[in-house]
Amino acid sequence: MNKTAFIIKTDEITRQLKNVLSLVPNSRTIPILSNLLLELTKDNKLVITATNTLTTITLSVDIDVQGDIGELRRIAAPAVAFYNAISSISSPQAEIVIGGDYSLDITAFGEEYKIAGVDPTIYPTAKQVMTDIKRKVAKNILIRAIDSTLFATAKVEMRPQLQGVLLTQEEKRITFVATETHKLAKFSYELECASNEEQSDLILPRETLSIMKNILSLGDASKDVVIQNDNENICLSFDNYIINTRLISGKFPNYKPIIPKDNPIKITINRDMFLRTVQNIATFVSGQTEIISLALNGDCVTVSANGAGDCMNGSKKIACTHSGEDMIIGFNSTFLRECLSAIKSDFVSMEFSHPNRAALIMPAKDDKEQSKEDLLILLMPVDLGNLR
């Protein structure tokens, strides 16, 4: 019976395959999706593909082919079994043999695994992006963009557009926006080259961006990601990965009018101290409301929370730079922690106009470490009621 054999580097493929595996669904309705597609190329590479029909990830790794590849170049193998076998091998290399009956024999020094594969011809094929237009964004910029916006996407069933991140580009400025009505995050960056092509608004799915962030974190973060898109799909290529995902259809909400322009009350505060205080005081909030209050008074902010009745409460004063009137405003403690966690500068600025109107949170203006970046977070307040 005809066979094809090749050698892989177990450590390398295990590290890279781990993130790809997170895309594989446990699908009983479409069993083939629980498999990985393994393909051998003529230039001695193993191309591994995973898909959930919405998103497809392709990983290419170098291999050492033993003899002639022959006709057995493709096989669909159970994803979890394949990963478990490769990751459990202690030897730096392993031999994989594809049999004519769609079987995989994986052997290393003192270790043997046999996996039953399936016919690869029924494996879904990713829809190709029909465009030659390309733009490049550094990996580290995309990582920061995802980190800065993903928390603001809707995590429950709402309008599909709110379960993704909007991507737009005007000349040199590339912008990412996410909102779920209570909070909004807008990250923008000035690229080296302007775009001469007319760019449509693109909405990328939250789940795809979460997986992509983990993959982008591997390797050299300064390298570029090549982005191509049409009206239905977007393709991102970097290192030895290709991520192809279907865009969320529909129109993203017009977010610009809801960003308040006139905010006379401003504070600047140490981010780490503020975040730790909010986290600590949040342990005293009522489980139903999660309300935390900020009392702006002079050169300090008092963070406080009340639990059920009068038997649970906590408060702490922290120093800040304050301009404008004194004010008391309430926020959902979880939302406030998420907003502060998305900012990486040493100090944060908050701007207010009224206790019932949205507040703006951003890196402090004097923090110029990332001058090309702009991060703006909007957070809606909550009514303090009788907690004032």
C-alpha cells in the first residue's frame, strides 16, 4: 500500500498549533469541522488548516520529506487527537506516515500513535478574497488595537454588528471601534503610508480577533501583517499564518455623535493605583447593581461602594489632579475595571460634563510614549439613586 512519510519538529508545531486548535468546533452537525486538514506541498511544507466555516486559519511548517511525496498529499485528521499525540512526544522530532487508508502513524523514540483520518475532499474550502489591494499594519499595532477595543464588544446576543470591531482607514489613519451601548472604545494609529484606495467599513468578528491576538503574539511583533479584503471577507497574512474570516454584514452604528465634546470637569490619576482601588472597593458592591461611585473633591477622588444594607461598604481616597467643579458620579464597577485595564499608560485622564452623561477615559495627555496612537474610551454612568 502506498505511503508518504515526513519528519516534523514537535516543539515548533505544538507551540504554533495550540492557538489554531482553539478555532476547531466540537460540531456534531458537521463532524468534518472537528478535523484538521493536513496537506504536503512540493516545497517540503506541511500546511495545516482549521475552520469553523466563519473563519479559516492556515499554518505552514517546514518538514523533512522521506523519499517521494507521491500521491498521498492530503488527509483530514481529528484535531484533538493529532494535537495530543504531537504535544505529548518528548523527542524534538517525530515521523509521520500517511497511509493509503487515510491513517496517520506518528512515531518517535519509544512512542507510537495511530490516528484514523478521513477523506480530505469533503473538508470545507475557505472563500478567497477577490482583490489585489493590500495594506500593511505592524503586528504590535494590531495587538494593541485588539487589546484596546475587544472588551467593548457585545458578549450577549444583540445586533450582530455590536459583536465585532469596526475597522476603517482614512488616508494614513487606521481606526478600530467597538461598542455594546454601555461602553465604547476607539483606537487609531497613524500609518507610514496613506491609502489611495476607497476603503469600506469592515466589521471583524469578536471570536476571530480573540484567536488572532494570541497568534499575533508569537514571533517578532515588529513584522507586518498584510491585509486584503472584499465586501464579504478579510484575509490577514503574517509569518507562516493566513487567517481568512467572513466579515459581519450590516452597518456599524454611527458612534461619532455620542462622543461628548464639551467636558469641563477633568481629572488625571495614576492608573495602577486607581485600578487597584476600584478592584478592592468593588468587593463591597451589591451583587445586583455593581455600582461604584467616584466623588471628585479638590485634589482627591473618593472611590466608594455600598453592599446590602448598612453592613457592607467601603471607600478610599486617592490623589489626583482635578480641574472644574466637584461632582459625584456612578459607574458599573466591572465596566470601569475593563476600561482602566485597556489603558497601558502610567496615568489616565477622565473627563466629565454631568453625572448623567457619558465620561471619557484616555491615556494622560502628557504621556507621549506612543505619540502616533490615540485611544479614547467612553463609559456611560449609572444612577446612584439613594446611594449618594
